Amino acid sequence: MREISYLYELSLGGVDRLRVEATLARGEVKNFVVQYEAFFGEQWRPIIRYDTAHGFAHRDICHAARPPEKQLLLLTDYNDAFTFAIDDILAFWQRYRLAYEEERSNDK
């Protein structure tokens, strides 16, 4: 088994990043975490997380003042789900950040 783990900076200011962790065996993804994190209030906060915890691929939409919302991925192949997760965050992280910022301002 091979472990991969890296952080990828998404914004020039260094306040948005993509966290990727995965375990692979013979080219097959066995489990993963792909997470968009943003720096708010002196700490990193998860905004969107894709993972295989609980034995299935899913997305957690993290909220400022309530528990994460879990959404099942219809992709049962972990290789496909892993690729989808990375592509989704790279394409839409700015939208996710804006939604989280709006939610934070509404909860104050």
C-alpha cells in the first residue's frame, strides 16, 4: 500500500487550500480524503470534504454554525470518486468559500 498526502494552495493570499490524502494499492484508491479548507478567524476550517469514511464515498458540506451535511456520491468506484472530488474543488472552491462566508455573516 502507498500513502499520498499533500496540500495545494488555491489562492494567492494563502488562505485557501486543498488537502488530499489517499491510500492506494496497485493503482486502486482504497480510501481518501479530499478537503477544501479556508482560513477564518485565525484557524483553518473545513468547507467541503469528500471522503470514504463509513465505508462509502460521500461529500460533507461544512457549515459555520451547524453540523456538516452529508451527501452520498453516486460514484461507487473510489478512483472515480477521488478524481471527481479533486476536480469539483478545483473548479468550485470560490463558490464554496462565498457560500460559507455568507452563512457566517448571517449567523452573527
